[in-house]
Amino acid sequence: MLKKLLNARRSTATPLTAIPEGERVYAIGDVHGCADLLDQLLARIEADDRARDPARTTIVFLGDLVDRGPASAAVIERLRLLAAERPDTRFLLGNHEEVFLESLKGEPKALRMFCRIGGRETIMSYGLDAADYDRMDYEELHAAMRVRVPAEHQAFLESFEDMVTIGDYAFVHAGVRPGTDLAAQRGADLRWIRNPFLDHDRALDKMVVHGHTISAGLDEQVHRIGVDTGAYETGVLTALGLEGTARWTVQATRAG
């Protein structure tokens, strides 16, 4: 009972978090190669943005564009072109992009992990036949990746950021390490951490918006908001909308 009361007091004392006046943000959860859902969500975000008062709008992708879903190459190309059209679009480096980039360099441990965490679907989206993939050793796989993945795609992924801060919000892929200043966070934690971040029970310097950990819907806690709704498994891709102190969601679903 005492713990519940203390938690209630902490929640009540948590100040409202806000986006600066005149700005609007849409933070998009893990796409994981679901190009169909991405196109649908971007169209719905555009419609939602038009229906609201004029604002400077930023779209933040929370990382993990690739792997597991069937169309990683198409996702990367779609967003590479979007970045050229809309320079106010921001991209965070997810753990899956990190492994993909290391695999392109031929790093053996990364190649093995790439194959375990959905990389098969990624390289097949670049035109590698399933039978060829299955017969290849790691050296052959690396050679096939180097031939098929365009240099522009690699350069695009290498440009991704570790963290974006806007107003009272910090946007990262996986989370942050509680007790460590945001400026001192390790890249490994920003891309891979689960606990002790997920089960932390107090407000942090900023409200952290993240992907990486799947939840059934928007996961709002006192210190964080999780936006990964498991698109490749559930057929639901989610964006969190932020303006002033308001929050809302925009979603794409295969059910329509």
C-alpha cells in the first residue's frame, strides 16, 4: 500500500512534458521492412498534419527500419527519398541498422547475428534468391551483400543519429541508462538496452520516446513512451503525435 501511495505521489508530481510552441512531432516506431504499412502511415500522418493548425513538423523514425519484414530495401529507398524531400525528417540508428552496417563491413560476429535476427529477409529484399542464401557461407554472404546493397543505402544508414531532443522529449531507439546524463549515454545502451530502463519507476530529465521493445499499444510510463507495436508480427505500425502538451497516435494496419 505504501509503495502504491509513493508511486501515486511521484506520478502526480511529474511535470507536464511539452514540445516547443509552433512545433509538431510525429515519432514512428520500428518499421522492420514493412513497406506497405510505412506508405500507409506516412499518408495518414500527412492527412493528420494537414487537418491541424500550421506548425513546423518533424518526423522522427525511432530506428529498426530493416530485418524481419519482407521489404527492407524498399523501406530504405522510400525513406532515403523522403529525407531528400523533407530535411526536417530525423532518423535514429537502431540495433538492427547497426548490425546490418557491421555485416556490410564483413565483421564475422555481426554477420552471424544478422542471420539470426531477420537479416535473411533483408538481403533477400535486395534480390538474393532464398536457395542461394541457404547454401552460402558467411564469406559468400558478405560478398553478395556488397554487390547488392547500393552505396547510397549504406551511406544513408550511416548518417543516422543516436538521439534527438525536442523540448521536454528525448527520442532514442531502445532507451537510456537511468542515472547517467543524456549527454554521457553510451551508444550501445541507446540501441540495445531494455532493463534497467524499462522497469525504472521515476521521471528522468526528459520524457524518453523509444522503440525496440514491442507492446500491444502505446506504452506510456512515468519516464518513457514506447511506440513499437511489432509491425512485422501484428500488422500495426504506430506513430506518436506530439504538440504542446498534447499526445495522440496515428496508426497503419493491414486490416485497413
